[in-house]
Amino acid sequence: MPSFAKYNPHDGTYSSTKPDINPPDDLDIAQFMFEYKSKDVPIDVAPSTPLYIKYDTGKEFTLQDCKDRTQALSRAFHHDYNVSKDDVVVIFSPNCIDFASTCWSVFQLGGIISAANPTYTAGELAYQISTVSKSFKVKAVITQPSALETTKKAMQEVGLDEKLIILIDTEEKEAQGLQTIEGLATKYASSSKSFPRFKLAKGEARKKLAFLSFSSGTTGLPKAVMISHFNVIANVLQYNKSREGRYTPGRTRLLAVLPFYHIYGLVVVLHSNLFARCAIIILPKFELGKFCQLTDKYRVDWHYLVPPMVVLLTKSPEARKYDLSAMRNIMVGAAPLDGATADAFQKLLPQADFGQGYGMTETSTVVTAAPSKEEAPGFPKGSIGVLLPSVKFRIRTPEGKYCKPGEIGELCCYSPSNTLGYLNNEKATKDTYEDGWVFTGDEAYVREDGVIFITDRIKELIKTKGMQVAPAELEGLLLTHEDIADACVVGIKDEYSGELPRAFVVLTQSAASRLGSDKDKLKKQAVAIQDYVKAKTVRYKHLTGGVEFTDAIPKNPSGKLLRRILRDKANAKAKL
């Protein structure tokens, strides 16, 4: 196997053996997607090249269609909503065909996109909007008709006018007294009205915000990660350079089922593949039967998955009803995939070039990926891959020393895609970012040949179905329950989801006296606590790992929760 990284013993740095990429730093993402001709990733296709295929009708939308749609929406946002430099448009919607064009139209005006999880409760959406509103003006909130009531409640909570709501993913020109993306695009499609095209000077793309994407930190509520145009552009070029020769512009097809509000779906699935002129078949959510049916029908050759999807495809009889031989290239990310599951998946799809990648919102996005079968036959499936071009790693001990090949420590990443920090959170930014490096909170080691393995997580995040859950957020919520005196949330291992949030709860004296040792009463109380959290949080934050009552939460002398003790206890019990 070839060597994939160069190790510098003087500063502990591992760097990619692939040539560096040279991203432009004077373009916004819309200019980059439509106009830029990359020497690193040369792509040249006709304007009639299909970029989207509607999964239910087979209707194709071309590169020119996307350009026209983007121009029309820029006129609409300028004239009807007064969107200008550093104004924010929130997208609260599942995947749909207008997602990218909406983003690009806002970028053409100098605006910023903040995409929210479409399954959020009104309170969670309100938190995201209010966090952004402290620094920027929110000029529009885009949502689907099915989420309209949730959106209205959230906007009432933060004091925004409901007239700022725009409905997406509907063919109606107007609905329920509100503007729609379809109506706005139609209204301005042939309009002679112009808009002030935002332009960046040399170097400005490095700092100009494109996205405010929310990521769960180690403590507290989710934080807004500041992502520049340069960050996204760099990662698109890095990723496409790393998979050179494995896709064909104008011909490769992929199923986009990972959510676009999540950084993996937003940068890797959506922007990287649209730049590469691969045709995207968009699904609003993952359903195994539909996924397999469309893969078979459209002969989809590129797929992006998370571990729970791999488990379902490997174990479900449903997957064997379809011809999946078109699945030639598969990338798994967002959470670790164990070697045994990876081997079983490879046996199901022996023809597939399959491997894992690694990234996070703070690195916007992927910084490692598995090489092709041709480049590295027998590449270990348990690895997260090798460094992408222009990426550097260090492995650091708790004492701040840098590790040699094979030694375990915290993975630190340097990449042109590394983001600018957390909005209005100087402490969290200092904890995670330093001199261009991101401290990932994941424990890893790098082999002599540059192959990388994740061994554990140092930070306290729980990863369930590829989504991040901050234990402190749930603990804060639990402490608002009248019967709870103290709480600690940990992740317990689960074959399908990766991890499930489990709460260890100390009852108040009055609640403990009321319930006593009655098993039925305690069981009902546990369910009531789960329901309490369920009513106030998005689905992946629910306490699906259960609630366990305890006399005390273990803490160190300074009061820090000793989560590892409870996590080990919960995982040991799960094995019995």
C-alpha cells in the first residue's frame, strides 16, 4: 500500500502527499458554482447538462435552469424582501430542488443562509433564529407548508412578522396568504428589474460569511458555526480532487437523501456534486424501500450514507428485492462505522468502492476519505481514510505533546476549509480553534503509511444516527423538571443508531418520598421524564436510551460531571 501522508517529527504534523489545491479567495459560492474554471478540478459541460432529476416524475433540471432560477430569486429577495449584505435568510425545510438556488440567490446579494433542522420544535427553531438575530437581521424564513404552524409559533416567540415566511417545495404561486418560492421565481423570471450584484475583492471570501450552521458543542446549547465562502469553495475542490477519476461530469448520478441543513449534506452531497456536474436525485427523507427502488430505477452509482443506513441495507430483506449493482461508489460519514458492519456491507455490494470519511461542521466539512480500490487494494474498512489535499493533522496528548505514528491522542486538523469560529461565543471558539487549527475532540492515531483511525471521543457529544447531541443541553432541560434534583446524560452504544441518549436522574426529596421503591411508579416516572424531553426537543435528542434513577451523580472535586463512569456503567449493563 502506498504512503498517504508525510510526517514531520519536528512539529508532529502529518500532511497529505497529494498536491495542494488553490481555491480562489475573491468569489462567492454562486460565482464559483456557475463561473469558475478550476485547474485543480477541470470540469466543462454544456448548459443543458441535467443537475437535478425529480425522483417521482423523472423531469430533469439543467445547469441553465438553475442559473435562471437563481437570478430570478435574487431579484425577488432584493425587491420584495430587501435582502442585502449580511442579512440572513433562514431555511427550515427538508431537501428539495430549490434549496441550492435559494442559497445562491441570497449569496448574490451578499446575504447569509442559516439552515435549520426541519423537524425542530417551535422552541428550537426560535432559539436558532434569536441566536442569529443578535448579530444580523433576519429578512425571510423559508419553510414547507407542513411546517408552517411550527414556523409561525417560532416567529411569534422571537417577534418576527409572519409576512417574512416564504413557502418552498410547492408548485402553488401563493399559498395560505403567503408568498412561495415558485411564485417569486415566476414573478421575476422575465422581469427587467435588476439587483445589485454583490462582489468580493481579493482575499475577502476568506472572511465573508456564507452559512451560519448550528453544531452542538461540548457544553450548553447548539452554537452557530461561522462558515465563509472560501471554506466551502476550498472543501468542494479538496473533495473532488481526492475522488478524481471516480465520477464523470454530466453522467454520474447520486441520491441526495442526507439532509441539506446538516454540513455533510450541504457541502459534500449538494455543493461538491453540483460543482462536479453530477445529476442529483433528491429525496426529502430516507426510506429504505424508496432508496433501493430509485437506485435501481435510475442506476444511481454514487451514494452518501450514515451508519444506520448501512445497517439497514445490510440486514433488511427489503434491500434484496432490488438490483443494487449500480452502487459503485459509497462514502459513509457523520459517525464511526465498525469494521464488522463494514465487512458485511462490502459482501452485500462486492462491486462497490466503499469507505469512510471524516469531518465536522467546524472543518466544513470532509477532511479525510478512503482512497479507491485501485489506489489502495485491501484498504482497512475500519479506517476513516486518508488526508485530503491541503489538509494537515496532528495527534496531541492531554499534556500538549504531539504523537508519533501509531500513538493515540486528540486529533487536531488544519485545512483551508476550517471555519471562522462560533458566533458570539469567544470562550467556545478559543477552546476549539487555535492558529487555524481545529481541536476535534476525537481520539485517533495515524499509521506510518498515513491511514487514520478514530479510537474514541474525548469531547462529550453523543452521536445518534449521525446527529450531534450535547449532553449539557438535555441536562439543563431535565433540571427544569420539578421532580429532578440532578441529572447526567451519556451515550450508550447501539448497533443501529451508533449511540442513544440515556439520562441518569437524581430525584428531589419530595419525589423520592412519593415514589419510594415502587417499581411500577418508578417506571411510570421514567416514561414521564422521557415524554417531558420529547415534547421540547427534536426527535434525535429524545431519551431513547432510557432513564435510570440514581442516588448521586459522580463528580470530580471541582464539580465536573464524570460522564465516563456512568457511560461505562450503562454500556456494561447493556451487554448483559
